[in-house]
Amino acid sequence: MRIVSLLPSATEILFALGAGESVVGVTFECDHPPEARRRRIVSTSALAGGLSLAEIDSAVSSRIAAGEDLYHLDAGALSDLDADLVVTQDLCAVCALDAGDVAAALDHLGCDGRVLTLAPTDLEGVLASVHQLGAAVGAHAEADALVAGLRARLAAVAHRLHGAPARRVLLLEWTDPPFAPGHWVPEMVAAAGGLNVLGAAGRRSERVTWDDVAHARPEIVVCAPCGLGLTESSTAAEDALAAGVLPGDVEVWAVDANASYARPGPRLVDGVEALAGILHPGRAAAPSADAARLIRP
């Protein structure tokens, strides 16, 4: 089987299922595991590099309003790869190519590869997508084992936190402007022993105001800008603190959102474990230095 993955989380799942050798094409964002970087890149961003968070938000909003794509598909590369399976998503126009665009491109090229569309909106949906991919590539047993391991880790966190009072958490999926979390992220906060004060599970992330943030009365603020790593998240948190927009006298953390929060794959459980360590240091292991950083005690 020859597989093209147009979704970083799907790439991670495929490699975790032992199907990495069958992956022949990926996106420019597919960087985990490192071996994925050796596959042919067939999708790139339409946004210019070096933009600030505010500029990225403005550019994304403008392109979406104008009906313009946020990603470029290299149709020639896709045609050359002669894929049997193309994995994409139908969840967020900001995250990856739209499934309809992919199907139209394959039809135009005369390719008869199957398009598998993933659209998880919560943690259960993420685990179900592992089974979907397992079924698509004939790795049922591997998918069962992977999901069982992830569930066991979540259960271990729940066991360690049993009886601990929930802490009020504001997790920001963007900071300029501020966005409250949606989809699986509020569930991650709850699984880590937190009370998510803004945003709703299973729904899209939503733009909020700094007044909303103040009125939410969080005990801890976690900066997790969608798609950014720990260094960029730390800078975003520091900039927000310097601007005086975050509530005073609360802990402020930055996390590797790109690795363990934004992508609906196995590493979401890494994010839950890191959050548990942030929220309940006496009960859960402290997050590693490459997973989270305390910005203001």
C-alpha cells in the first residue's frame, strides 16, 4: 500500500501502527516521528513566514473570508506518488487541506486512490480515528494495542488524581487575539484534574476577550497557541504578561502545543500527563523541560 498523509496527526498514528514504510507523501508539518521528514512533501502553507500571532490571525481570517485556501497541494507530486490511500480531514480549515479539495484533485488527476477523511472532535473520536486508520491499513491488532495503551495511561492519571480538588484552568489556544479551547482540549484539562473555565469540549475554539479571561477567574493560565512549539508558546506567554492582559497573581505556563495539544493523535495523552503535573505537582510527575515551562510562578 502507498499512503499519502495530509494530516500530521494521521502521519503520527500511521507510524505508531507500524505502517510508516507505506507512507510515501506527507505535509510540510509532518515532523513526528523524525523519519516522516524523509517522505515527499505534497502540501505546503499559503501563509508567508515570519508573521506575528496577530498577523497570522489576520491573514487566516482574510483568506477564509475570501474563500482562499490556506494550503497548497502539489498535484504533480501527488500524481507521481500513485497513492492507494490519501488521508485527510474535515474538521478545521486552518489545520489541513479540506477533504473536498483533495477529492477534486484526485479526480482531476485521474487517480483512483481512496480518500479517508478523519474528523475527531473529542478524545473518544481521536481514539476512534486510530481504529479507522488501523482498519484502512490492515493493522487491527496494532490499533487495538495502541488504543489500549493510551487508555491505560489516562486511567493511571485518573487514579493518581482521585480525590484531588479541580483547579480552575484557562488554556489559551491563541493569545493575540485570545482564543478559548475547543474540541478535545477541554477534556484534556478535565482529565488532568482541571476545571476548564473558558471554551467547550466538542466545539470549535472561539475568540474571546481579555475581559472574558479576567471574569473567568483562572488559578492557572496555560498558553498553548495552536501549532506552535514550546519556544514560541513561551514567547507568546511572555508577550501577554508584558502587555498586562493576563490576570495578576496566577501561575502562567507555556506548553508544546504543536506536539501534545493541537494534533489529534497519540501524543494528546502526553499533554494530559504534562497538564496533570502542572496542576497537581504533589500527585503527578512534573512535566519534562521540553513539554512545559513555568513562565510566572
